[in-house]
Amino acid sequence: MRVNARRLLWPAVLILAALPPFFVNDYVQYILNSVLVYAVVAVGFNIVLGYAGQLAFANAAFFGVGAYTTAICMGRWHWPFLLALLAAALVTALVGLVVSLPALRLRAYYLAIVTLAFGELLRWGYIHADWLTLGSSGLAVPAASVFGLSLASDRARYWLFVCLTALVLWGSANLLRSRFGRAVVAVRENEAAAAAMGIAPALTKIGAFAWSGCIVGIGGAMFALLLGRINPESFDLSQLLLHFGLVMIGGLGSLFGSVAGAVVLTAAPELLRNVAGLEEIVFSLLLIGVLLFMPKGLAGLAARAAVLRERLYLG
């Protein structure tokens, strides 16, 4: 019975995910689209931070590269969205390879500082490379279509975002179960022991950063399409703090936690916007509370609830 229930879980989730556009208004639809964007971003960040155990803060840089690649390909070179999306994923994967090089020599806070500086350097580039990015004024992203279907409305974009999010989750879950995914976790736990088992820690880290960059680049492409215009201010330190909060509140090393963190930190603040400053206060208190009392995040809480339910079921 349980095996059959698990087989029915994903089809049921996809069916439920397809229903909101028929029942919500435009504002709620935009929030749902934002949740899907940040769910993809959180999955990518969790690959490096949670699964690979690397304290690297280049996620906002990956996000910006994906968004700017999409905007340049569509706005200046008139590429179709799917081709621009592929370019964003590939370019950001290459950026991930570059960022992985310091991780081969640096650890912990040193790696965090270097990757943080890398993100700020890229943002400086967005501002001053106005021949390509139009500087501080930003780039407009033209209306897109996929297979002849217009993506001019948030409802139309929602269907595409659901498909991309499901593809990212499915691909990441399968990759984590693969030999490479197990190698990533083994290197996180103990590099010396992993090397003794025939795993190459350096190549594994490089692969994890490229994988993370590819996923976050897809999120950046979705973000560019959602907003319709991007500028350097969209990828500053506040964006990085949001990404960090998504992973920490959702749960390190958990795909479910990545999605849960995106739901909480993207949708919940909309309820607090009418009170000045309350959104930032709640975000800070929530992050501090999770770090102190719930270090495994919402995913850990769900795991404990599942264990309790199992005990009650067996009892």
C-alpha cells in the first residue's frame, strides 16, 4: 500500500500544482511564480551549501549571470526563450567551474569571503559594462513564447515554471541518488576517507559547483522572464541573504526543505508588507530561531513528524 501511495504522490502533486491559475487573482499568481523561481534557486544553493558542505556565497552571482544571460540573449540578440534558457544554464555552469577553483584550496570563512567578493565583482561588472548590460538602467526582457504559446501573462508563465521546477527537482533527486551524488556527500563528510575509497575530491567539488551554477542559472532565467526587466540592484547582498535564508530555514541537504523554505520566505512576507519594517523583523527572528532551536530547518521538523507518525502507526 505504501509503495503504491508513493507512486501516486508525484502525479497528485503535479495535478494540484496545475490548479491555482484557475482560482487565484493576478497578484497571488505572481507570488506563486516567485515561489517557483526561488524553489529552483534554493535547490541550486543547497547542492553546494548542504550536500557538498562548501561555505560558498556565490549564489547571487550565479543568479545574476543566469538572468543577464537570458536578458542579453533575448533582448539584444533576439533568441527564443528556450534557447536563452539553455545558454543561461550552460554559462552559469561554466561560472560555477570558475568559482570552484578557490574551493580546492580554501575552506570555511576564507572561501565564503572570496565567493562573496566574486559576487560583488560581477555586480560591479553589470554596472560598468554598459556596452552589454546597459549599466544601472538595466535590461528589458521582451515577451516570450514557447512552441507558439505566448508567455505574456503570469498565468501562462506559471505553467512553464511548474515544468521547469519539476524538472529541476526530478533531475537533482536522481543525480543525488547516483554515484556522483553519493560522492558529493562522501566528500562533505570526510575528504580523506572519500579519497581512500577512490573518489576524487577535487573533481567532485568542481562538479558540484557546476551543477549548482546550472540550476541557479535556470532560476535566474525564470526570474528575468518573471520581472520583464533586470538591473544590478536585483543581485546585491540582500538577494544573497534571501537565498541563505531559504536554505537554512528550509533545511540543509534537503530538496523538500528547499521548496519549503521558498514557500515560507517568498509567500509569507507578502502578509506583512502593510506594516513598515515588520517583514525584516520577522525574517531576522525566524532565521535566528531556526539556527538556535531547529538547525535542520523545516525539513528536520517534517522528518521528526514522520518518525512520530511511524511510531504511532506501529504502536
